[in-house]
Amino acid sequence: MPFHGPLPENADMSGSQAVVLGVYAEQDDRVHATRDAAEAALRGGRT
């Protein structure tokens, strides 16, 4: 599913089993600000 923009608040992707390809624009601070939270949500607490 394509998605563009910052991570929504309280995103829960812990049940996702899909492969994710994240493409970040070099100067898109609005999206970069949520990058770490998106990674954590995708990992579901796993490292």
C-alpha cells in the first residue's frame, strides 16, 4: 500500500508482515521527524 507523509499519531503496525521499502526525500523535515517512530512501530518493540 503506497503512503506519503508523516507517520499518523498512535500508528500501530505491529501486526504487519509486509516487506517495507521506505524512500525519504533528502530535505523533507516533516517526514523525517517521524522516521524513528515509524521504524519503532514497524518493529513492534523488536530490535
